[in-house]
Amino acid sequence: MAINTDVEDWGGVGSNDSGERAWLLQSPSVDSVQHLEMERGTSGGVSSIAAVFIVVNAALGAGLLNFPAAFSMAGGVTAGVMLQMFMLIFIISGLVILGYCSQVSNESTYQEVVRATCGKVIGVLCEVAIAIYTFGTCIAFFIVIGDQLYRLIPDDVVHGHWYTDRKFTIVVTAVLVILPLSIPKEIGFQKYASALSVMGTWYVTIVVIVKYIWPDKKVDPVYRPTGAASWTAVFNAVPTICFGFQCHVSCVPVFNSMRKKKLKPWGLVVTLGMIICLFVYTGTGVCGYLTFGADVSQDVLISYPPNDIVVAIARAFIVICVVTSYPILHFCGRAVIEGLWLRFHGEEVEVCVRREQRRRILQTLVWFVVTLVLALFIPDIGRVISLIGGLAACFIFIFPGLCLMQVKLSETGSCSASWHGLVIYSVVMITVGGFIFGLTTTNAIYQDVIS
């Protein structure tokens, strides 16, 4: 039996259909986890090498575009790299902890592990956090679409035409493409979105590095800070790092799909996966920052000239990636909201099934309209990432720390040195996560207010 789990909580309402469970949340690139169960049944599980690529795919995404600006805010290359290395310790250990807690609780998704180990209240808070995180990520996706489409239009066409306006292109793309993809109950194209996401992010990294080695003559960085303006300024880069490396929610089912579902191979998988992500993010962040200095945009591709063909291809890749990823992130948020509704409303199963289509359409339309309206009036992706990046710290630090603490405290008669060490480490994770979440979120709200 799972720890602190009441069988009657769901009362048979929970769906066994893997397509309707929120397994797919990733930041912000989304991989298909539905096929993991099929692979596990036919070939005995996912191999460690395959799991590495799934973890990498879960982490890499459009957050890559904000890393050069994050290095600038941190005070330069040294501060940015050191901050990443420091946080990587907690990022990797958090993934290992989640695998351990998944084994102990016998649960296969992030929110179920948190609910089983920490109880109903923390479980509900986790589900709400996932819904808010996916909501904010969808806003960021709309902003990315507007920024890239605007820069794809030639200079001689941009000015003076209403149909080339940034807000108009966002609305047209959203209504004609994203909304129809978001309404269906099942989403069967995740594997294509995953492949495009990986190709797009790697291509962007290569372009940024090549453009630094062979810079455009028109690009001349005005100023490169040699240090942070204050000690708190370094933490301005933390939300971007958390947003970029947050793959913890989607990695719990990856661990459960592995052929060898043990902590040692899982530790090797997440360590190798995060090191690969580190090289990609660092390469983009360092080269993008050194190319443009303090003038780098929140979206690094905006800083490049609009008539550069190589960069234009990168913009097209990102647009395709975001257009296909939005429906899946919305799917995750919708699944969490649906689960909360079924749990607290207490309707009979038959009634819930009959009303499912109406609820799904209503939830989709409300979600779509609100995220679209907010994206039209938020100036850049950095504003959104600064808010939801702090929330990502909860998935990396706070919830894994709480899970580890509850699992160890539930062990009776265990007072060894390792037990005390793990309890202390869980307290450290919760404390660091709470500090990062509080500081970055407060700072983001303050910056929005004064702006």
C-alpha cells in the first residue's frame, strides 16, 4: 500500500487511460510518455540509453532562448556557469530522490508520489502548482510565437501593415492552429513534437555558437559586465535555470518505465542527461552573451538581424516546436484540473463520463483565451519565466525534499548516520527551495510592478 493513501479518495473515478493522465509535463519541451508503457510491455522496459535521451528531451526546450540574458543578469560567464554547477547538484539529487520515493510509494507519476508520501494537502498543492506552471508555460509559448513570427517577416513588409502586427500574428496562429490541436481528448502527435523540439533546440545552440565564432559585422557588443551588480542580482538567473532544467515531473514515469528500475542505473541516467543539458544550455548562454553583451534580448534570437537566413531557420524551428508543444502542456494542465474537479465535486462516474466532453471544451476555451490575452499584453518571455521559474524551483527542491523527509521519518527504528544525513539533506533542499522561490517570485512581482 502507498504511504498515507486512502483507497476511497478516487472512488473508482480515476481513469486508467494513460492518455488522460498528466504524465507529459515538461519544461518546456514535451516528450511522449504514452509509448513508454507499450515499450515496457513489448521489450521488457526502456533501456538506460533510451532513458537518457528521454530525460534530455524532457529538459530541453524554448527556455534555451533566455539563457544568454540570464548570464547577463547573473553578472557574466563565470557567475552564470558557477550558478548552474551549484544548482545541478540539487537538480540531479532531486531526480534520484523522486525515483527512490516512487519505489517506496509504488506510484508512477510525480503528483501521485507527492500525494502518497506527503498526504492529501501537499498533494493538492502539488497539483495546483503543476496547473499554474503549465498555464504560465503556455503564455510563454504564445510570446515566443509572436516574437519569432514578427522577426521572420522581411523589414520592408513589417511597417505600416496591420496584418504583420505582432499581436495579430499571435491571434491568427493561436486560433487557426493551436486551438484545434488543444480540444481533442487524446493527443497522438507527441512523438513528432518531441523530435522537432530536440532538432530545434540543438539547431539553435549550433547557430548561437557558430555566430559567436564567426560574428556578423553588424553585431558589436556594447558592454559585458564582469560581475553582478549585487549578490541578489545573481539570483535573477535562477528562474531561467530552474525553468530550463525542470524535467522532474515528467521523469517519474520515465523511471518507472525503465528495464532496470533501480536507483543506481537511474542515477547514472539522470547524471548523464543533465550533463548533456548543461553543455547545451551553457554553450547557448555563454556564446549568446559574449556575442551581444548586456544588450542581449530576453529571447536571444531577437538580437540577430532579421535577414539572416540561418537564424530564420532557427526561428522557424522554434515556432514549430512551440506550436506543437502548447497543446501538450495544456493537456497536462487540463488533466490536473479534471482530476481536482472529480475529486472535490463528488459526481458519480456515469455523470462525469457524460459531461466530460462539455467540461473539456469549456476548460480548453477558458484556458486558451486567458493565456492568449495575457500573452498579448506581456512584453517579453523573461517576465513569464521569472515567475514560473520560481515555481519550477518547487518541483526541483521543495516537493522532492518533502517526499524524502516523509519517507525517512516513516521508517521506524532507523537512526543510522545515513538516515540522519538524508533527513538533514531533505531539510536543506526544502530550505534552499523555499528561499529561491520566495526571493525570485518576490523580485519578479516587484519588477513587474515598478515597470
